[in-house]
Amino acid sequence: MCFLASVAVAGRWQATSREELERETERLRQENERLRRELERAEREREQIERERDRLREERDRLEKELEAARRAAKRQAAPFSKGAPSPCPRRPGRKPGRAYGPRAWRPVPPHVDEVVEVLPPAECATCGGVIGTERVNVQYQADLPPVRPHVTAFHVHVGRCRRCGRRVQGRDARQTSTATGAAASQVGPRALAWAAWLHTGLGVPFAKVATILRTGFGLTITAGGLVHALHRVGGRTAPTYDALVAVVRRSPVVAPDETGWKVGGRLWWLWVFVTRDVTVYAIQPGRGYAQAAAILGPRYGGIVVRDGWAPYRKLPQATHQTCLAHLLRRCHGLLDVAQRGAARFPHAVRRLLLAALAIRERRDAGELVGHGLAVAIGRLEACTDRLLAGRVTHPPNRRLLQHLRTERPALFTCLRHADVEATNWQAEQAIRPAVVTRKVCGGNRTPRGADTQQMVASVLRTCWQQQCDPLELLIALQRSRRPVVADLPLPDPAPP
């Protein structure tokens, strides 16, 4: 009995050991499978890390080359600015052939002739010595500048005194710009100062070179310092006109603002520009925030502001906004230039939406989309935009673009509902370019008074350019007036928007 019991116990122990061995074998097999999967995953991660390492090395090498090229370009002595290497197949300059590109142009015949010169052929032929007979007469016109000599006017100002009250009284001619006599009796006339204002403020010529132009081209001698003081007087004469231009901007239904850096006394100020259909206003102010924008537009401006993405413009509570689509397209192109793999999908989608908006605008302006069809096209575009902005992106630059578009969403397609609203702020950017050229030459103004003169005269000159009127004659008339008055410009007076 004891032997049989021992055999039974040993059998049970062997069965238990065999089951435990099988379980242990299964556990080890599963553990081996798990380790194999982890090894494969680690191998894939290693390969991905190696690919990323190689990409970063290539990116580092590229950036090092670009940095070295930028450093060399900054130290180059001649012609530092360049748009890159020339095209291997440059286009032929000038007009393209064919009727589709317009008529060929040539200099027209002058409207008047001051002198006629008969140009006779030689009496004998230079080849054989024969007599020359006239067949026809061809006409050639030569327009040239006449020799310039300063026109000096001596005003004999008669001074009298009232026999009743004793007040001193003197006459004034309509051509005079001042009643000063004595040490200030010798003055520069209004036409010369109008030329100086146009050359310096309108074209960005420094004062010293303006003095050289007046001396060499017109025989008129004046120092650079004298020009500075004279232009301050011209600026004072334009002050009422400047205030009138600001009032027009505030009442305009659409305005395009922009701003750029400007130095005043070596400190950073900002040159603002506000462009409407009829007038342009420049303002040189010590800041770039809402207060400066509201100083010109007014805090309760209720028109449409066509602007870039600068945040202070959005603080105008009663205004409707149109953000510049060209800025957004350039931002998309910048992201696409450096995008890797999937990071390019979002800027591509944004670019397609913006181009679709511009296509709708062109079809509307051509008369192809009107009424209900236009409303349907805008609705579909806005629905696509909302679906795109409701998504999520992981690439940090794309996230910043997405957040910016969500903020600007109400201002994206205002131009599609208002035919008089541009899709970009090109008007403001074009108006600010002359000031940028002036900044490259002189850097800005030395004093706040110089900044005031700059903004007032520049506003008058740019408005004259918009309205295609003669700025020189306008400045001459302002200087000859007895007191500062508003210039004779067709300034609109629309109803408040």
C-alpha cells in the first residue's frame, strides 16, 4: 500500500512539473516574441533617427553655406545688393513682338516750335563731285532746355502811416511771399523753393545736393542750411491743407494704412501712411500702436481698413477690415520653401483658398459672377475655409499660421462683398516706397520739427500725384497767400461711413 501511494504521488508530481514546464515554455516564448517586436521597433526607430540625423546634417550644411554667403555679401565692397545669379536664359528686354502687346511707341511731335532751322545739303557730292539736287525736305524736332538765368524781381515796398490812428502800413504784391525787409530783404522766390521741396521731399535728394542742383542748373545760390529753414516755412504754409487731408481720410469709406521705421533725432519713430482713393496722408509718430493709428483715423472710424496683419489695426472697434491676401500668400510661399513632407499640406491648402478668392474677385469684376451666383461662390469658399481652420496641425510654423488665420477670419473675404475694396494693401505699400528711398539716403529727420515738415509736404505732394495736378504751382500759390490756407485741391466731402 505504501509503495502504491508513493508511485501515485510521484506521478502527480511529474504531471505537475510537466504542466509548469509547459507554462514556463509558453511564457518564455511570449517573452521572446515581445522582445523580438521591441527589437524590431527599436531598429525602426534607429533607422528613423539616422535618417533624421542625415537630414539635419544636410540642413546644417545648407544653412552654413547660406550664412557664409550672407557674411561675404555684407563685406563685399561694390554692388552689395543682388537678387541672385542671373538667369541662364534671360528674356529679351523691351516690348514683345506682335499686335497683342500694344502699338509700338515713339516720341511724339512737340506741340509747338520755337525756332526753325533750314539744313541745306552740301553743294557738291562728296563721292563724285556732282551737283546736288533737292528732292524733299524731312523734318527733325529737337526739344531741349533753354539756358536758365535767375529772374530777380525788386519790389519797391511803399511804407506809410495812418494819419488817424498812427498805424504803420505797407503794400504787398500778389507775387510776394513775405513782407520782410532790411536784413531779410534778399529772399529766394516761391518757384525755387517749390522745386527744392519737390526735389528733397518728393524725390529724396539731400539738401546739399538740392543746393548744388539749383546752383548748377539754375544759377541760384543758396546753402543747405538756408534750404532747411526755407522748407520749414513751406511746411507751415501746407499745415491747413494737411489738416484738411486728415479730415478727408477720417471720412473716407475705405482707407489703406501701412507703417515703416523712421529715425527722428537718432531715435526710432514710425512713418505711417493712410491712402484713400483721392488723398494720401503721411504721419511721423513716436510709436507703432493703436494710439498712433487712431490719431489719424480717429478712434470711431467706421469705414473699411485694408491693412496687413499688424494687430493694433484690429483695435478699431467700429471698422470693417480686409486683411492683405498678398501677405498671406507670401507667408505660405515662405513655409513651402522650407517644408518637409507632410508639413507642406496646410500651406498648400491655404494657398489654394486664397487663389480661389482672387479668382472669384476677377470673375466678379469681369461680370461673370453677379447676384446669386456670386453669393453661392462666396459661401462655398467660406465653408471650405471654415473646414480648413477647424482642423489641427502639428508643425509649429503651421500652427502659428493657423492661429493667425483664425484671428483674421472675419477680414479674409471683405473684398468679395465690396467692389471698391482691394484684396491687398498695395496702395499703401506703393505710397510708402518713396519714403523708404528717402530713408535710405538721409535716414530720417534730425528734429521733430523736421518730421512735421516732412509729413505735411510729402502728403501734399503725394496727393497732387494722385490727382494729377501740378505740385509746383500748388506750392507756389500756397507761399504767395497772405496767410496759410487750404490748397485748391478737389478734396471730396463724402458722408460719414
